[in-house]
Amino acid sequence: MREIYADNSATTKLSPVVLEKMLPYLTEVYGNPSSIYRIGGKAREALDQARENIAKNLGAQRANEIYFTSGGSESDNWAIKGVAHAMKKKGKTHIITSKFEHHAVLHTCEALEKEGFEITYLDVYENGLVKPEDVAAAIREDTALVSVMYANNEIGTIQPIPEIGKICRERGVIFHTDAVQAAGYVRINVEEQHIDLLSMTAHKLHGPKGCGLLYVRRGVPIETLIHGGAQERGRRAGTENVAGVIGLDAALELALDGMEERNKRLSSLRDRLMDELLKIERSRVNGDRVHRLPNNVNMCFEGIEGESLLLRLDMNGISASSGSACTSGSLDPSHVLLAIGLPHEIAHGSMRLSFSEETTDEDIDVIAAVVPEVVQYLRNMSPLWEDIKKNERKGQ
């Protein structure tokens, strides 16, 4: 059976080029970078060079504004909790975010609410976009932080980050963006886009799992994440994951090299598949089709359950998802789809497909042929679909 991996928003295949660059730091230059002897010094040099490279690729002015973490969730938690607790000392206890953020942001905000912080959850519109004017209207004198994701992890919509960042900078409010899905697909420049804190991770762009970063603009108040040693300028103790950092650096470099041409091809595959799947009765694309990641297709099919759809696709050799891999054990409809106004019965029938540069035209042809067959198979057994058709006949 032909195996088609179409869940690259959950994680990606490690690039052979990235692996090759990581291997020496697992088998040869394995010293602790905090050590004073030669093998440790070589590891330190590689770590420092990777930090310089990454800072340059993100448009940061200083390499020491890059802090290495275990991944996106840690970076989100540190950014939000670290700034919230630092700003609380200044009497600022209000945080603004959106209703369709990743749970690493939403659950962190919920935890802060229990500590007495007030959270404003901005509405997201049917097109899956946050409006900058809503951010401006929500900012108060006691606002400590605004956190809006760069691109949504489920429906792929790209947010107006430069505009939101400019508003926050003009109002003197710290701005954080979760760029886990966006990195490698959009040009990020933290200085030009007025970003104060940015989270990202390696495994979404063909790098290793277990390594990410938090960009913290110089002067932004943030509390220490892990106490212990002096690593990461004393803000995140623990021996650095040198091989992971080398992988993160290499993966970001590869993603940015030829990004525009790759995005053009992926967008073409994406749009072709959307157009084919929209031929299915009572189907819909979720989120804006223009302001969207080039590799993301998110659709709903009325009258079926998303979990059943995914299982049948897997039986046909297609790996897909219904949304965030972090909530794959939940039977509740996607909070993202509910946030853009979909009713529960439609949101339950969702499917997310996300591609990589390895996705072929033939893969798209197979998916375009299999999905309609699976949807029809499930609808034939669905009482909900039967009710939908009955109501249609009554309305005629």
C-alpha cells in the first residue's frame, strides 16, 4: 500500500542533511559546553555559532536574545508566565490573547487566571483571523502582555503580526507570538515586525524533537525559568542540548533557503486539493484561503465524525489529523473551529492535511480520490447525515 504522510503540522521527518550536521555532536564533540577543556570548548563554539546564525535568520539584533529550550510548549509557558510574574511587580496583571491559540498558550493563561491575573480572550472571525483593531481596543493601563500566534496550528491562517506588534510597541505593551507553525514558511524579522518574544521549535521544520527556542528582546522583563547552573545566561539552567541546537540551526537554514519557490509549489498542491475536495457535498474549507500557510488544508464534511474519517484514511495509507496532535485523545470538537463560529455538529467532522516538500502530485491525486470515497462510506452509515438529507427534502 502507498503510504502518504500528510500530518507535517504535527511533526516532520528529520532531514538527512540536518542529521548529518548533528551526528558529530552526538558521537565526537560530546563534551559539556560549560567545561573548560578542549572537547567542551568545541561544543561551546558550535553552540555560540548556532545562536549567532539563528539570531541573524530571525532578524534579532543580538545573539544573546536567543534562549534555547526543549520546544514550543516550554517556550510559550516561559514567555507568558515569565513576563506575567515580572510585570505583576509593576501592577500589571492583564493579559490579552485569542480564543484559538495553541493549548500551550491557553492552558498557561488559565493557570495564571487562578493566580489572579485577568485574561482577555479575543474573538476570532470566520476567516480565522484576529483583527489588530480588536487588540488595540482591548489594551488597558494594566495590560502586561499580548500573545497572538503567528499562524494557527489547525487551520493554518497567518495572523497580521506586524500590525499587532506595531500597536503593542506604540502602546508600550510587551508582545509575544507563538511562531511554531510559521517558522520556515514566512519571513520572520523580530525587529521589523515589533516582536518582543517569539517561540519556535525544530521538529516542525525537519529538525529534531526536543529542541526549541525563545527569542527575548533585550530589556524585556522576564523571570528565570529553571534555577541551577549559569546556562542560557542564568535564565534556564541545565546542560545544553548541543546536538539539538545544531539541528535547529541547520533546519531553519534549510527551510529559509529557497522558501519562496517551495511555498509556491506547496500552495499549488494545497489549492488543487481544496478545489477537488470542495466538490464533495456539504464540505467547507476552514479559514482564509489567502492568508494561509502554503502546506495547510483544513476542511469539514457534514454528517460524519472526524475520528472515523481519520481511521478510514489511515486504513488507506494516508496519515492525517483532525487538529492539534496535543489534543488527539480528546473527543471534543476543535476549540479552533468553535472559535471561528462553526457549530459542534460541523466541527466534529474536521480533517487537517499538512504537506512537506516531499509531498508529490501523485500524493495529492490519491488523497483527492480517497477522501470522497471515505466520506461517502461514512455518510452511508450516519444517522446525522440521514437527518440532514431528510431536512433538505422537507425544505424542497
